[in-house]
Amino acid sequence: MTGPSRVPVRDLWLVAVISLVWGLNWTAMKTGVTELPTMTFRAVSMLFGVLTLGGLALLQRTTLRVPREHWGELFMITLANITVWAVLAIYGLALLSSGRAAILGYTMPVFTALIGIALFRERPNRRLATGVVAAALGVILLMWDEMAQIGGSPLGAVLVLISAAAWAYGTHLMRRRRQPTSPVVIGFWAMLISCLLCTSIALVTEWGRWDGSTSLPGWLSILYSGVLAYGIAQWLWFRLASTVTPIASSLSVMTIPAIGLISGIVILGESASWQDWLALVCIIVAIATVLLPERLRPRR
């Protein structure tokens, strides 16, 4: 495996900001899809994400030009990292509680490890393997409970899991990219392309279902998802995914489902079962494998 297998101390602030913003975003998205048609909410939010990333590039005085030979790779990064996630995860969220969708969405480290072994001949060390197994146990707990509940939505769980697998593959592509393009530029074009696709889906499937009459909480959820989640946090994620191994970067943000679960309970009044809390414990173990320092070895 290339690159550091744990997050350097200097990058812990990236982990903290990404985790907090994306964790609370599940509650924001759940609020948004209850007031707006599902894909309309996604498209409008992503538009604000495009404007935010474009503004960040302007502040950094970074050109948005991408050489022609790198567009194929950029399109694949876009499709895996954002587009598939944007479409499938939001439909899955509409069928699930925000806390459960957050936990299932961040099963990404499990898929990251499997894809790395199958496609890129990676062999995670014992510590990372422990984190992956812990995250997998959390997934099994949630899937078992979702299938067992009469009122559960296995389709919602499947959609979120597929989007997590796509994101995992995109993390590998981001780490191994050949183009020297800045993360903020990649984020801008990836968000713009995905926004256009989501807008097209919304126009075809949801035309006339939204008249613009949205409450203040609905607009706040749009702005939060667009500016903070799709803009600033997405840019920081691409930076993090460029510096450490895919498994380390994906495990490092596993606090997100914990924040999503707790915020759903506190803000939306959602309930949590013992499977949710036990799955959360498994995820905390997974986080520890990449955030806690290695045990010091005695010198001879």
C-alpha cells in the first residue's frame, strides 16, 4: 500500500471539519427531502456547491482549466465520487431514517478494502484490517434489522450501500490520479457535472411538483448542504483523499455516522434501536484503527 496508513496529526483538522459537516448534513438532507421533491432538493443544493467551489478556486487564484488529456480520468472520478452517490444516496435517505442512512452510507471503508484487494492488489495491514472488520459488523447489524422489520425498507438500504461502494472506488481513483489538477478544481467540475445530471433527472421526474414555497428550515437545509457539505467539505475531502491511503482516509471519517445518528435523534426526534448503538460501537472501533497513534516499539 502506498502512502501513510494513518492520518497525520497535521491533517486531523481536516477529519474534524469533514466529519462534523457531513455528519450534520444527514439531518439537513432529511429535512430537505420532506419539503422538496427528492432530486429537486439535490439539484438546488448542488448548485450552491458549484458556486462555493468556484469561489474557493477564485480566492486561491486557481484556473479552472483542465487539459484535454485529463478529462477522461476526471469524468471517472466525478461519476464514482459524486454522481452515483448524489443520486442513489438521496433516494435511499428518503426511505430510511437519517441516522440509519448515515451509518449505512459510511460503510465505505469496507468496500474500499475489498476494491483495493480485488482491483489494485492492496494488502491492508493488521490494524486497518481490524477497522474494516469492525465496520463490516456494523453493516451486518443494520442490514439484518432492516430486513427483519415489517415496516423497514431494504431497498433504501441497498441504494445507500451501492452509493457507498461507488464512493469507495472513487476514493481509489482520487488517490491514484495522474493529473496534477488541484482538488478544488476537480471538485468544481465534478460538482457541476453531477448538478447538471441531477437537474435533468429532476426536470423529467419531478416537473411541477415544487412551486418554490419552502419554509425557512427547508432553505437552511439547502444552503447547509450546498455551501458546507457540497462545497467546503467536499473540497477538504479531496485534499485528504489525496494524501493518505484510501482505507485510512475512509476509516478516518467514520465519526460521521455517529454524528448523523445522534443529530437525527436530537433534532428530528428519530428513534434508535440497540442494533444502531451496537453498530455505532463497531464503527468507533474502526475509527480508532486510523486515528490512534501506533504503539511505540522499544529501541534495542
